[in-house]
Amino acid sequence: MNNKDNNYCLQVTGKSKLLGVIGDPIEHSLSPVMHNAALSKLGLDYVYLPFPIAPENLEVAIAGFAAVGVVGFSVTIPHKQAIIPLLSEISPVAEAIGAVNTVTRQGDRWVGTNTDVEGFIAPLQTTYQQNWSQKQAVILGNGGAARAVVAGCIQLGFSEVHLVGRNKNKLDEFRQSWHNSPFVNKFEVHAWEELSNLISQANLLVNSTPVGMYPHVDNSPLSAAEMANLPTDAIAYDLIYIPKPTKFLHLAEQQGAIAIDGLEMLVQQGAAALKIWLQRDNVPVDEMRQALKNHLGI
Ligand code: NAP
């Protein structure tokens, strides 16, 4: 932990309300840092805790959360899909992508949604806003995060959304898993070998693989030669936030492209969740971002 972390103070009282994050493992989660910074700034008597919950304990843990009056919680790996049958209702966006990252207690019901899509598209709707309707998106990787990226690109109105993966079986499974979603026919999947043709047409190139994440900072999902095909006015977006920049973003910037890292997605998906739990239109996004930067030392 960075020693600048202690620039806010959260007081837990007998009346403190509970928020948290469930995952397995959970000790590396950055969510407690940013959420407690926001709660402290707002002066609210809430606390946001990490809950390590093994898959076999998920059901009993959620029942326990109801019993102790948890207001809401974030959901991370490996529970984003497994939580769905335990909820009374999920939002259309969570239904469409088949994953929940935010759960809220409403009366005696648990309601799930997914704020990763909102987090992903936030920088593309603000700082880098364009008319996307004539643009092509190319997404690397077909894991959990790619689901939010595909949905986000479709929501932004990209004319073509291409997803590229290295394993044919997993690619087929990824496509098949969308069969009940309204987004199913709005993207195409491709083998890695097709990447060089796709890159030269890409207006947005997204890395949703973990390749290049700290400590493997010299790795990139694309070589310099492959990146040389990226149009100079493209946007390269890496979901990774450490290192800053990743090698992927460094190569893209050398090519003249705009680079977006994953920190803002992390902040904005958290801010969207906090708005839901607190039923407020505004939360202190700047404090959340700064708390993460302090913690990460960036
Ligand atoms: P995941 O479910 O494990 O998926 C990773 C994907 O990357 C898989 O499709 C995997 O391919 C592919 N991949 C792994 N190594 C590869 C390689 N060497 N070459 C090509 N493809 C490779 O992980 P995830 O949850 O989607 O997360 C992916 C990244 O996004 C992580 O770095 C994570 O930290 C980041 N992320 C950031 C945010 C944010 O808020 N900024 C949110 C979520 C995730 P196979 O399917 O073939 O194994």
C-alpha cells in the first residue's frame, strides 16, 4: 500500500451501513480504496469491505448478506455469472452480456446490474466523443471483460464490431453464449490470424487480454510490426491500468494513435455502482480516481 493512502479517514460506528465486494481471490481488489475514499468525502456512515468468498460458499454468503442488512456489493471473478441465479432480478444490460458486477438490496430482493459497460464507454462518450456510426472496432480477447467491451461498442453504435481470439473453441463458446442476447448478430468473431487485415481498418482497437499487465510490462498482444498497420488517427484502448502506459499503448502512441488506459473504466464502473447504492446522481469521481492513483503510485 502506498503511504499516501491515508489521506482520508473513514469512521465506522454502530450504525455504519455495509457495502463490499465479493470475489475469490479478493485481496488485490482496488474497489475498497476508491469506494471508501468516496464515502469519506461524502461524510456518509457507510463502510465498503472486501469479502473473500469461495464458489461453494456463494449461496450461503448471499443469504448471510441479506441477514445482516448489506446495502449492496460489487461482484468480481469468479462470481459474475454464478451470482445470477441467486438474484431476484437483473437489468437488461446484465442480461444482454450475461454477467453482473453490481448487486443492490431492494426491499427483500437482490437486484443485479452491470456497470462495466458504462465504465468502458465513459471516456469514449466524453473526452474522445465522435460519431461512431461509420467506425469499426476491433477487440482483442474473448474473456469476461470483452463481454462489456462488445456491448459497449454496440451501444455506442459502431458500424462493425470485430472480436479476435486465439482459441477457436473458446471463440465459438463466446459467440454461442450470446444466443439469447439482442447483441448476438451485431458482432463478428475472428481467429488471431485475421488480425492484420482487421487492424488496418480499425478506428478503435481494444486490448481486453491481460497481456502486458504488471509485472509482464515488456509484453504486448501486438508486435510493433503489427501495430504499424493501425491507422494514425485510431484510438487504442487498453483495459490494463498498470503499467502506465502499457507496451500496447506505447506502440500505438508511436504510431500516432490516441491512447486510453483502463483506469477511467475502473473509476467509472465504480462511480456508477455507488450512485445506485446511494441513490444519488453525483458521487465524488475525482476523489475516487485520485485515491486509486495514490494507491497505485501513478
Ligand atoms: P479473462 O476472462 O481471463 O480473459 C482474458 C482473455 O485474454 C481470454 O480471452 C484469453 O484467451 C486472452 N488471452 C490471454 N493471454 C493471451 C495471449 N497471450 N494472447 C492472446 N490472448 C490472450 O480476463 P478478463 O476478466 O476479461 O480481463 C482481461 C483484462 O482486462 C485484465 O488485464 C483485467 O485486469 C482487465 N480488466 C480491466 C478492467 C477495468 O476496469 N479497467 C475491468 C475488467 C478487466 P483465451 O480465452 O484463449 O484463454
